[in-house]
Amino acid sequence: MGGGGGGNVFQHRTPEQLAKQVRKAEDETAVKAFEADLSSLLGELLASANSRDVGLVQNRLSEIKDELSDALETSADLLFGGSVAKHTYVDGISDIDSLLVFSQSDFASDKPSVALKKVSDIIRGAVPSSAEVGAGRLAVTIEYDDAMQIQLLPAFHTNSGLKVPSFLRDDWSHIAPEKFQKALTARNEECGGKLVPTIKLAKAIIGTLPETQRLSGYHVESLAIAAFREYEGTKTTAAMLPVFFERARDLVLTPIRDSTGQSVHVDGYLGDANGPQRIASSHILGRIAKRMRNASAHMSHDQWKAIFGLADE
């Protein structure tokens, strides 16, 4: 009888080597099962974030626009320049949901503080009496009794583009929101369409922090554009989420300066480079990244849920 070819996979293996091989196979199977479960969990959380009533946001913005146009006797154009337009809208993160673009004659002679006060006074007539309306340094914020919060940034056209309130002083500054949106769209495409869902999940996590510790929605998006420049890692939300927080931990230490035209107000609220507010934000982002890595290392769904404020650790 001739000998068969191919050999035996167990041939020339000691019992210790065979046990090690079995453990390795079991570990690989467990890791794959955990990754599949984690992907499913993040998918459910993303579906929850996507279920926010964007249509209601748009309806409320349209009502505000109509009231402003009637009061000023000029047309107030509504640009969905914030999270609604970029599909990154998540409750819990304050964001500029729209630019209200007026005729230059309406506000060009006013300081932003005066314009914001005028706009907030008019808006009070367009929203329910139960809603709170306040004029901040950059925007008018409306908080409805269902906890929805909308921010509106007054703007007007000039020959060189749009002008909005400056963070640095009571004056007007140029921005180019369409460039910002194009930059985000381009980076999302580079990441296989996974950057936008990663941003939504990152916002959901940041939204669980005390309000004084939260980064603004635009800031999160700007950090994400920078964090995933030339990204060559795995293009899944499970892989990209910890990468975002790890890279944002370092990026947040310096003001964002880019070509989008929005850096004048994206992260100025954190002060100077390496200042105390930036260092505090860096520590928080780093801590979140570490919790994610630990949760994955221990293959713990409960720890991952806790990061989103859904379970006790």
C-alpha cells in the first residue's frame, strides 16, 4: 500500500503546542464574535441617533425664518449650514443649526451684539412661549420644552463672502461654510463613508458629559476632519471611534487653523494653545479613548455601553 500525501496537521506537535493552537483558535473566535457584537451595538446606537426628528428641526427653522422676514420687511435666507445639512445632527451637542442670512442693510451698521439682541427679540414671537430664547456672543439659542435646542447664526453677504459674528471681538468676520461642508464630505469619502457615523457616535458620547465639558458640534467635526487626514486604518466605526478620541486628545491642545474659513469661531471658546481649558479637554478625550481600549481588551459590552451612558461599569 502506498503512503498518502498531505500529512497530518497534528503531526510532529507536542501536547503543549496543540493546546496552544486550540487556545489561539478559541481566542480568535471570541474576538471575532465580540467585534461582531460591538458592531451591532454601535449600529443600534447610530440608528437611535439617526432617529432624531430632523424634519421638526427644519419646520421650526422655517417658522423662525418667516417671522424674521416679516419683521424686517426683507428676506431672511435660511442656510442649513450646521449639523442638519451635514447629517451629523445628534441631540445633546449644541450646534449652529442654521445661518440666517439677512440683507446687508439690516445689520451691517450694527455690532453683532446689537444684531443678536434684535434677532432674539424677533424670534420670541415665532416660537412657543414655553421656549427659552437667549442671545449669546455668536448665536441665538432656542431651547424648546421637548429639550430640542437650536442655534442660529446671523450673517449677511458682502462682495467677499459671508460675514458672521467674530468670537474674538464684537465685530464681523468672514466665513465660508460651503468649504467646510465640502471638506467634511471629502474626508468622509476618503474613509469609506464611515466618518459621518463616527462623528455622530462621538457626539453622542460627548453629549453624556457635563455641559461645561462638552466640545461644540462644529469643533467635533473639525477635529474629525483633521484626525482622519491620510487615515489608513480599518474603516469601521468600531475601529475609528477610539482613533478619533486618541488623536483629538492631541489636536485639541492647539486652535484649529485651516482653509475652511470657520476657524475663527470653531474652537476659540477653549482659549489659547495649551491653556488650562484645552488641557482639561485633552485629558477628558484621552480618558474616553482609554476606556474604549480597555472595553475592547476585556471584550466587555457593558463597558462599551457605559461609555455611551447606557450601563453601569
